[in-house]
Amino acid sequence: MWWRSASFILDRQQHQNRTVAPSPESFLLSSPPPMADSPLNPKSNISAYYQTRAAHHAVVTTDWLAQAQAAVGRHSDDDGSLGGDKGAARIGGGGGGEEEGSGKAFSVIDEFNSWRKQPALAEAVAAIRALAAVIRTSGAATMMELEIELKKASDSLKSWDTTSISLTAGCDLFMLYVTRTSALEYEDFNSAKSRLIERAEKFGEISCKARRIIAMLSQDFFFDGCTILVHGFSRVVLEVLKTAAENKKHFRVLCTEGRPDRTGLRFSNELAKLDVPVKLLIDSAVAYTMDEVDVVLFGADGVVESGGIINMMGTFQIALVAHSMNKPVYVAAESYKFARHYPLDQKDMSPARRPIDFGVPIPSKVEVETSARDYTPPQYLTLLFTDLGVLTPSVISDELIQLYL
Amino acid sequence: MNPNPNIDFSHLCFLLFLQKSTKFFERQLSMDARRMSRAVPRVRQVGFFTPNTPAQQPQPQSAAPSSESPPLSDSPASNSLSPVMIPPPRHLSDNLGGRTAAVPVPGREISGELPTVGSYNPSESVLWLDSPPRSRIGDEELSEGAESSLGWYRRSDSAKFASSLPSGGFNLSTAKHPESVAAVEAKNPLPEQSEVQKEQASSSKPLKAKTTKAERRALQESQRAAKAASRAEANKSGTPGGAPSSKPMKQPPQKKDGPPVASSIAASERIGVDRSVEKERKKDLPPPRKQFDDESRGGRAKRRSVLNQPEARNRVELFRHLPPHKNGTQLPSLESKFFELHEKHPAVYKVGLQYLAGDLSGGNARCIAMLQAFQEAIRDYSTPPEKTLTRDLTSKIGGFVSFLIECRPLSMSMGNAIRFLKSRIARLPLTLSESEAKTTLCSDIDRFINEKIVLADKVILRHAATKIRDGDVLLTYGSSCVVEMILLYAHELGKQFRVVVVDSHPMLEGQKLLRRLVVKGLSCTYTQLNAISYVMHKVTRVFLGASSIFSNGTVYSTVGTASVAMVAHAFRVPVLVCCEAYKFHERVQLDSICFNELGDPDAISKVPGRVDVNYLDNLTDKQKENLELLNLKYDATPSDYISVIVTDYGMIPPTSVPVIVREYRKEYLLI
């Protein structure tokens, strides 16, 4: 069952075209419409996605604590009340009939941001939750209206942070999952809407469970006494290793430092809590230690159609080293990170910037490479652990084709 | 008979055989197993030359090295000469190809008596490199008499494909005969030695396989010669084996030695003989297996009335299974037949002639033209009495298709379109009236053209344009209409990029593309395929078109595409293949040999507009027989060299082609 746990695939089989099944090109070709009036990410030259990740997973700072507390506090609130602080913020483009019901302005962005504050919650899942809230609060009277509204909401979410692949992918998948259902046809609007909400909740649940599934699936690949190299902070990887430790496996973890966020430090912290022997490396020591590594394990920010992954800067380089030393490279990634992108090379992605602190002032003439992520082509990956199963890179595209066509 | 020089000599023989055997390793590999298995048991039974064998057998030095039988090399040869007409050259022939026969056989026999197992024993095979086939021949002759000759023919048939190539090699060696004659007589065959030394190094390892190959080659020679002799005994006085010996016993040596002897006599004569032999062999070949299956071959006879098959030319052996190119010379006669009464609908006929003349090229254009012609044919169609539309129209279309195939082999895309049309016809509800059925079909065809070609192209160019950035240098090869559209579209979008158009010789299609691009104001560079590695390092993207994509991701496209893709891969430049999904095919193809299309062979021997480049003109017929021109139209690019395939379903890696094929089939059967 687990390998089809994201039931959108099942739904697709009985798919029918009544719902506005978005034509393939509308997803790929038309880059998200410019949406002049949507609330844009304030610091557009800095990737919000990596800001969040840094906030959540970098070495704990007081700042982070404050944020986390704020997030928890907000989370307890009802979603309706959240709209208040950015009252003027509207749902993207529409200004449509979304807030008639509550009489209050409801912003999907705010909703999303409130979910996003939870460190354990993936951004895509936050988006999914936010979109579910859109359905719940929607005052639309017809199915079509609701769908348009949903589309606008997801578009505004996507344009809020174009650098986040999982956000885009999560929104797209949610739209597919929610709107492509046979149940919508025969029922009256209210029951259809409740069905939609149900499905939205279910999808959120599935996404939440994904990590657990992946952790279970991947256990066979780690044997006693193996040495695992990890890079960056990935919640899936942490879950995988945690499960392995719970299963009384004996293994050792090498953690890269993960400059500039130093996410590796935090990751090693987490592992140390589990009593897993862990060793920290600076990022440049990867090749040096590779011969004692048995398995390389990455998370992923996004899994692209070629079967490659987009992940924190440094991943590609580690994969290259591992490949040249014939070490298996595994990637743990939830299926909501599958995105319809096809980068041809490193520069063929929308840039995601991240400020880097070198500790000393950098002369203004010196340029700094601030890109936060890189693309690892599929030929350097061995397997991907996903909640759809353990897949080879080439299957990713097959799954995506089946999903989107 | 004194051992020392002979040992040298036998060594040489050994080396020579090694060398020969290496030559055609791959080609003959497949035949290896069969032969070996057959050869083994017989080898032991009987020697090669009956007269010699007794003499050799007594030779008691059964120790393997000593049994290299130095004396034999000389003596048996000369002995065996007696049946043959011309002793001195025969000597020679022994040294080269024919020599194998004499030398090893006795040794083989001895070894056969030893505990070693036939020719399968590697060490043995090292020693007696060439023996098995030879001895087999002899034995066959001896024991099986008349039957053996049958076997021969049969085998020679099977050997034919591989054999012509070896013959080339043989000719080369024989060309050296005059010197080698003297050399051999002096027991110090220098030229051979040098030859040997040259190739010696490479030939050291797979001895066993090689021996068999050498043997096989020798066998082929002998068989060919034998056939020639038996067939052309009467008229060919030049053939040394000409003495028509009816006894199978004597025949084999003659046959075997025939060609070499002739060669040694006089090179030119020999060539002539050999050639004629070869020609004959070609003639009695079963007609080469065609690319298209029996169904189409069945109709071949019929069609031949419309279009004459071009005469069998000297064609490259590896590609003989492909239908020969039909050049436009028949065009006038066919044009004159346009108004005659025949089965073909005029629209189809016209398209066929356009294919033949080369006026229509490009997968999409050809496919659309064909579909539109079918559409017209369907409009003008009326079901004959007592026939059903479904059946009759299908066969009618089949007739058209086979006519078109005759004009030019179909591309995969056309095959897919035809399959679509036939499935539509087959699925017509029986309740439809004829006119309704016809309009349904016509609209189906229209929809196919629109959805699968026109719209698909639009989608593709929008996908592909996302991969073009400002400042890019795009390289394209040949003239692909999709790529052209992509470039123009990106230009319209205001992207700043440069285009490198790479072209290659016989077709020079790139110039057409170049002209259209330059007219539209794109900045272009034009170069030939030869210079590809020089331009590649500046290139940031390679856009290629494709004639078809197979389900293993192999891209089947204009010849030269593979080299472009490989060079791009070597330079780490992403290669984008743009191809509509209707061109995908579920076949798996690994090379470009099995299925391909032959172009006009003369096109590559001439350079249009260069009168001074005439090196290949004015060859005599005899000289031309040494010349095999190969003008291939397509090649297969392995999927490793492809970064992405841009189709109407988005950008997919080559590994996902089967998914599209699967989904797509479903869909277009459902349309």
C-alpha cells in the first residue's frame, strides 16, 4: 500500500476531464502569471525558502527561538483570525468572493506563513494546509468558482516564493489531487466542497506521513556497521536515521558542516541526542573521508523531472566524489517535492540567493557566489527513497508524466 | 625437408594466420560457433589431401612443436600441386591463403591421435591454427562425395555475407604475390614477414577464436573458388581450377587454390577472376533480406511494374539488406504514366513522385503530404459492390502505402500515422453510411495532423524556448523544421542568441535553414560537420531534430546527428532533441545498421559545382567494382548522449520515452 500512498495516482486512473484538468502546458509553459497585486516576497533577492530553512535548522539562535514561539502561539489561533494582521493582503489577483463568509480578509500567504513557522512542517505541507484553508473559508457558490479561487491562491503562493521548488510542486500536486476526483461530478456543491476539504485534509495527512514511510522503506539499505555521510539538515534524513537507530542498527554518521548556515552542526546535535556516533567534517573534507564512507544520504529541496535533485549547495560536489569512488548515493525525498522542472545545467534554475557571512568584510570588488543550491544530475544518484517507493532516478520522470498528463 | 628453415616457415605461417584471423573478427564471430561444432569431429577422421595424408601420417614426431611439420609445408604443397594445373603459383597460394591447408593438416591428424580434444583444445588450436576447416573440407569431400558438394553450397551461402569482406583482405595480400613467390622459394618470405610483424602484436590473445576465423576465411575462399570453378568451368579458361574434375576428391584442392593461383599468375587476371567469382556469388545469393517484412515484399512484384528496381550495384556488404536507393531517373517515365489508368489515386501518385524526386523531405512534411493524399483518396473513394468499406479501404490504403514505400522507405512517423489511420478505419462503426464514414475519416486525419503535428510543434517550441537564455550560442545540425521554429520563436521573444548551423555534405540541408534564419535576422554561423569540435566549445545548447525516437531512448535522425551529439556530450554541452511524440516508436534499436535508408551512392562521389573534383569519375567498370559507395541517410544516437527530449508532453529524459509511447498509444487509439 505504501508505494501508492499518495492516492492521487489512483485517482488519476479513474480520471476524467470534467474538472479543469490543467493542460500540461499550462503548468510548464506559462510561468506563473506576473500577478502585480499579489503580496510579493519582501526581500525578493533573497530566497525565502532558504531563509526559512536557515531559521529552522541552522544552529539555534535566540532569533530562531523567538520565531518558533511566535509561530506556536499563532498556530493555536484559528486561521480566520490570522488574516487580521495583514488585513489588506488579498488573495492573489482575485479580490474574488473568498472572504464573504467570515467577513474578514483571508490571505493564503498569511495562512501559509503561519504554518511555515513550524519547524517540523515541510513548506509544501504548509502550502497544502493553507490551500485547504482556502477551500474551507471560501464563499464560492459554484465548483468552478471555487476552483478558480483555489488556482489563484496557489498561484499567489507560488509567486510568493518562486525559489522554493517544493512549494510550487506541492501547490501543483494539491491542485491535481483535490480537483481531479470523480466524486465532484454528481453531487451538489456543498457536499462536493466538503469532499474537497476531506481530500485536502487527506492529502495533508499523506504528506505528513510521507517521512515516516520513507524512513520505513529505507531501512533495508543501511547495514550494521555502515558509515553514512549526510549533508545539510534534512528532516527526512533525520527521520530515516532516527528509525535506523531505533531499530538498533549500528552505524556511524559523518556530518558535513553545511556552510554557510552550518546546518550540519545542528544535524549532528540531533544525532548526538540519539546516541548515534557522529563526526563533523568541514565541507571541503568530503573527498578526504570518502573512502571510509559506505553510503551517502541526502535530502532534497526538489526532485526534478530528469531524476536529478536540487539541494543545498555542495550536494553535487559530494555526489561527484561519491560517484567517482563508487559509493552509493541515496536521496530521501517526499513525493510532493517532485517538480516539473528540467534543469539542463547548474545555471538553468531560477536563482536562489542566500547571504553568506564570511566573518570578515569582503572588499566590494570581490564577487561572492551566493547561490544557495545546486543541481545534481541523475547519473550521480543511485536510488531515491520516496513515499511512492524506492525509485531509480529514471522513474521520477515516469511518475511525473503519469501525474501531470 | 630440412627442419630449420621449415620451422621458420611454419612459424611464419602461424603468424600470418593469426594476423588474418584477427582481421574479420567481429564479422565472422557469429558464424564461429556453428562452424566449430561442425568441424571438430571430422577433423580427426581424415586428412586434407588424400595423397599427402599417408605420407604425413607416418611422420612420427608427435610432439606438438616438432609436428609443426616443417617439411609438410613444402612437400604436401608441391605434392598436392599435381592435381592442379600450375604448380609454381600454387606454392605461393599455399604460403598465403592456401598454405594453411597443407601445413596444419598433418599436424592436426597427429594431434587427433593424441589425447587432446579436437580443435577445442586451445593449445592445439594455437599450434594448428587453421587446420579444422581445411581438414573438414577434405574430409567432407572424401567421405561424403556428392553430398558434400551440396553441403558446400549451402554453407557457402551462409558464409556469403561475411565472405565478401574477407575477400578484400585477401586481395590485398595476393597483390604482393610476385615478390612473395620469390621469397617463398628462397624460404625466406620477407614481405609476409613484415606483414606478420605488423599485425602480430594485435593478434596475440584470443587464439582459439582466431584460428577458427582464419580457417573459416580460408574455407570461404575455397568455397567461393569452388563454386566459381564448378559453375564457370566451361567459359572461364583463366580459372586455374578450370580443369573440370568431376571427382569430389580432386575438386577441393583445386577449388581452394583456384583464386590464389590465378592471382599469382597475373594480378589483373586474378582480379578479374576473383571479381567474376564474387559477382556470380552475389547473383546466386538469395535476394537480400529487405528491411520491410514479407507483407510488403509480397506486393513487391506487383509494384515492380510501376517502378523498376535499380540494377544491383556494388553495395556495401553490411548494408545489403537495405532496399537500394531509387534515383530520380525513372521520374519522367513515371510522370508520363500519371494519366494512365492505374490503382493509385492521383494524389497519392503525386506524393509518391515527390518522394522519389526528393522534393518532399523532412519527416513532418512527408507525413502531412501523405495524410492529405490519403484524405483525398478517401474522399474520392466509393466502395465497390459486394465489398465492405472497412476491408476494402484498408487494403486500398495498404496498396498506396506500398507504392509510397517503393518510392522511398517510410519514416517511422509515417508508419505511426498509417497505423493510426488503419485503426480508425477498423474502428468505424458498421452502421455508418459510406459518406459519413468518409467524412469521419477525413476529420480524423485532420485532427491527427492538427493535434499531433501542428499543435505539438507549438507546444514543443514553447517548451524549448524556456531553455534559451540571453547570450546563448545554439548549435543545430542539418535542417529540422521544429528546430527552425524554435529558433524563430525565441528570436521573436526577443532573446539574444547566436546560432551555429552545422551542415554536412551530400544534402547540404543546413543551407536552406541558414537562409531562412538569416533572412529573419538571426545572427548565424555556418560550418561543416568536420569542424564540429572546433565550434563546440563555444556552444551552450545543441538543438537537434529527430526522425524517430525508439523506446530505449535511441534517437534516429539524419546521418551525422550522432557525431554531433557525441561531440556535444564530450564538451558537456546539453543536447536537446526536439521531436513530436507521434514519432516515438516502441521498437528498440541499438545500431543504425539493421534499419536505415540508403541514399543515392553517386551523390557522395561528386561535388556539385566543382568540376575539378573528379577523382572518382572515369573509372572503368572493372575499377568500379572495387568501389563501394555508402550513402546512409540516418543514424542512431544512443540515449547516453541526449540530455533531454522535448516533446509535446513536456521535457522528458530519454529514459521516459516508453512511458510516453505507452500512454500515447492508448490515447491515439481512443481519439
